[in-house]
Amino acid sequence: MVFRHSLLVVHVLVMSFLSAAGAEAQLSRFQFAQAHMGTEFRIVLYASDANAASQASDAAFSRIAELDTIMSDYDPGSELMRLCQQAGGAPVKVSADLFRVLTHAQELSRRSEGAFDVTVGPVVRLWREARAVRQMPDPKRLAEAVKLVGYENLRLDAQTQTAQLLKPGILLDLGGIAKGDAADQAIAVLKSHGIFRALVGGAGDIAASGPPPAKEGWVIGIAPLDPRKKPERFLLIHDGAVSTSGDSEQHLDVAGVRYSHIINPKTGMGLTGRSSVTVVAPNGITADSLATAVSVLGPERGLKLVKSYSGTGVLFVVETEQRVRSYEARFPENRKQ
Ligand code: AMP
Ligand code: MG
């Protein structure tokens, strides 16, 4: 099975079922896919029968759909967009789901010195328009949008579970974090249905529980910079997550320069120069958001940030005119196929 995402093709090579001792011997492999959050989410799981597998996967997909109705910035009726309509006003009580994601985002904003910033929404919108018409965003509008960006303008209060946007016009964008969180939440739902060997992936964001029966882990193949290429590197994961960020699919080319959909919140510019960042972490919300943050920070500061989180590792591949360079820290060894 192939996971397509912004920079890497992640081939999940699920090895054929091997019979094992005891109850494990009864498990069979099932695979499901549904469209959510503007991408295809896939679930691979081991269950005792087709009924158990489809009940569990239905519940997991419903959970992802529920999170989409909360976090979407495309749907004006989402909880996120309703919160943004209150920008400049009083604190707003939000759901536990939205509060969890915003809290994680804000911590990463602090730790990355604002490289990750969910208040980047007004700028993301301009770049989306720019990609649609294949023209650079208007500099004046971009400058106005950048003035609204700044994670300090989002205030959270854990006691009251409220969020407050301090300036009118602020728009939140959870595109760099929501899919990893959704994968985590789907894994949790599968566990509540008695499924403990599963993998959930939405585009470049993958989370896993236990490995396939009699295996050490799920094999993830990574093809940095070009999703059409064969994976060069393979890693095994279980009870953890892997996410990738990059520009191979969503970008704008103007006058020979490629601008990524990932934005430097300080300048409002799409990142230039081709790069691909893969992060492994104990959970999807961490892997997804870190991969986006590290893309903005660059190899040196990015690797330092990843190393400050326990149980994480990173592979950063950059293409220059001369050559491709890789930087890595605590990234799992290559498991050749
Ligand atoms: P990902 O593919 O996970 O790296 O997420 C990229 C998406 O995150 C973009 O399409 C935007 O919606 C959003 N985004 C872009 N730049 C940033 C940033 N600096 N911090 C947080 N989110 C961002
Ligand atoms: Mg991300």
C-alpha cells in the first residue's frame, strides 16, 4: 500500500500473515480507506474476523470525520472557524479535542520560537489563492496578513478550557498538526474495539499501535524529495508515529523559484528550496507538528528541536543545485528490504 503525501511516498509493506501461537494465530489482515481532511485516510489492522474489523474501522473513521468537523479551516461552520469569528472578543469555551490540539500547537510554538504557528491562517489563505492563479501573492495584502500572525495572540486557559484570539482578523490553521492527531485518535478508537495491531495513515502522517503478528514492526518506506521514486530507506515502527513534510505536491513555481505551502510565519513567505523532513515520535500529533516546524527551522535548529523531545528522531533531506544532502538525528536504522 502506498501513502502519498507532500514529499515522500510512504510504502507500507505489510508482510503476509504468518501464523503465530495462541490467539494471535486467529488474526487476519484487513485494509480500509476513506476520504477525510482533504486526503485519503487508510487503516490496516489485524482482527479475528471481518465483522470485528469493519466495526472497528467504521468507528475509527467516524472519529476522524468528527475531528474534521471541529478542526477544518475550509468549513465556516467548524468549531475552529466559529472560534475565529470571535477574534478580538472574549475567551470562548472550546471542546476537549480542540483544546488538546491548540495546547500542543502552542507548546511547540514556544519551543520552536514561533517557527510553528497556527495563527498563520491569513497568510496561508493568500498562498492558497496564489497557487490557484499561479501568481505571487500581492505584497501589500501579504504584509497586512503577516501583521495578524503571532502565536502570542492566541491565549489558552486550561482551567476554563477557553481560547481567546486577541486581535480581530486572526485565523487559525491546523493543517500542520490535525492529521497526526486524527491518526492518534483513530488508533485509540481501534484499541477501544479490541484492535491492538493497527496502522492509520492520512497522507504523510502515520500512527501505529502494535506490529503485525510475529513481526517487529510495520515497514515504512521513504522516498525523499520525489514521491514517484522507489523508497530508498525503510524503517520499522510500532506504538509510535512517523510524519513527513515537504513541498513536492503543494507548491507555487514563479520565475524558477518554488514556494512551499509551508510558511515562515515571521516573513509570510512560502519556504523556498526543496526539502523533505521525516520525523518519528511516540505519537502522531508530535510527529506531524514537529515535521512542519523543522521544515521552517532548517537542519541545524530543526535537529536541535527534535532532540529536545524524548522518543523522537528526524531525517532532513535538502536538495541544492549541486547535490542532495541529508541530516539526521536519532533516526531509526535503515531496514533494507
Ligand atoms: P504539513 O504538511 O504537516 O507540513 O502541514 C503544512 C500545512 O500546515 C500547510 O498547508 C498550512 O495549512 C499549515 N502551515 C503552513 N506553515 C505553517 C507553520 N509555519 N506553522 C504551522 N502550520 C503551518
Ligand atoms: Mg505537519
